[in-house]
Amino acid sequence: MRIITIDDIIDTYSKFVQRGGVFIFTKLNFKSETRTKSAFNESSVLSSNWWIIPYINQRWNKLITGDPHLNYEAYFVKKYLNNKKGLKLISLGSGTCRHELKLAKYEQFEEIICIDFVQSRLDEAQKIAKKENLSNIKFICGDVNNINLKNEYFDIVFFHSSLHHFNQIESFFKNRINKLLKRNGLLIINEYVGINRLQFPDFQINAINKSLELIQNKYKTRYKSNAIKKTFYGSGLIRMIIADPSECVDSESIIPTIKKYYITIEEKPYGGNILMNTLKDISHHFIELNDEKKEILDNLFSFEDNYLLNHSSDFIFGIYQKI
């Protein structure tokens, strides 16, 4: 476990350059909830993380659905909900509801409820829903644990990159999630399920640094900076807690807990162990590709695939059924 690292200093300075002193000041608040909200309130701020790369998204699609141009929402609906009607889905920690808005366009869903504790993100989603005449999707702002919801009411509970922000995962499932789902209801996740607080082991950090050697320096300048990303050190525990107390707080308990209460219908690991950290702060170089940059990404993909032969995936798409 690392208390503080060089990356903590680099990342704090980068955030100051990208977002200004006001953002840094919010992290000095004594209330953990306020610090967490500040992390999610910045959804509209541009960054340079791996998810902004279209070619990465195609890799995810291929590993999850088998088709680089088929997203998991369409895949899931077609494969598992083709002849269903009147379904009720709840999304916990929905953010801007990008995925839920996609699902709302399918006739299978009678009601989709999105819950998040940042009102501005839900307001953004509501504007889109209104513009696209989606009347089957609703938005609730508040703490998931304190909102009155009907037990055994939902056919599907859905998490996209939000479950790893919940603490005490087993208790959360036992006392909340399992009660919301109908008998034989489905749990859908697309999640980081790796080590808590991103405290990666030395062998993973060493592999990430080896992968950085596959990228030419001209593509390793950090976002809004001339500094070259030469080494990955990992995140220190103090910065993780200060920046966002909810980040990966109990992520390594996700899969063991799900296996305890649910039957696995489908589970697709799609890596991230190498790519997420190698491409952090330099992803902007790879949004538009030429032959050289495409070859770099292909080499990184092969590197991660080889790594995953001997290590479990940090990210998983899964479909599970309540026992």
C-alpha cells in the first residue's frame, strides 16, 4: 500500500492546470460527501482518460459482444430481452444516464428509474430525455440508501461504473439490492472490480511501465502540458481518499459478493489492468488515428492480452440472476 507517490504530485498539479484552484480547494473540505460530489460535478470538464478513445471502445465492444461496432446495451437487449415487455429497471449511481437513455429507447422497458446524488448530472439527462420524447425514464436525486423504493419491484438492477463507489458491498447487496429485485431478476454490471483504492501490486505497476515503452515520446506528452509521461508510480492512499472518498472503496468485494447471491448468466472480462493507467493523461493523442498510432494501440492491446493470461481482469461486464 502506498501512502503518497510522485503521481500524486503530478496529478494534483495537472488538475490545477486543467480545472483551476477552485477545484483543488473543494478537496480540502472536511466532509467526505462534499469531496465525493465535487469529483462527479466535474463531468463536463475535458480530460484525457482511456474511455475517450474510440478505438478503445471498439475493443470493449469486441470483447463483450463479439462485434467492435455493437455496444453492450443493444447486445443485452437483443440476446436476453427480445420477447419481453413491461420491464422495470433501476440504475443506481446513474450519473448523466448515457447508458440508461439508450435503454429507454427500447420498447421492452416500461419504466427506468435513474438515481444519482448530483442534481446537475440528472438535469443534463432530463433535457436529453425530453428532447428525444422518452417518457419511460425518471430521475431521482438523493442517497440510494435513503430513498423509498418498492421491494421486489424491479426486473433489472443496473450499474455502469458506479458500483465500485459503494462501501460495504456485501451489506449493500444483502440489505438493499437483493430486496429491490424480483425473484429471478437480473443484475447487470459494467464495472471496475479490481483492488481497493487502486493500490496496484508492484508486478502490475512494472508491467504498466513496460507498456509505456511501446509509445513514442511524441505521443506521451500529458494533457495540457509539455511534460512527458515516462513512468507510472500509482496513486497514494491519502490522495485517493482526499480526491474522492468513494473511489474503489470496496471494489475487490464486488465479484465475491455477486457470486454469493446470484447465478452467473454471462461474464465478460475486458482488461483495463494495463491500458487504463498507461493511457491516463495521454489518451488525447489517440482520439484520431493514423497508421502509426493505430499500431501503437494494437501493440498495447496485445501486451494487455498477454498480461491477462495470468491475471484476473480489472474490468468486467456481467449479467447475473438473483437466486
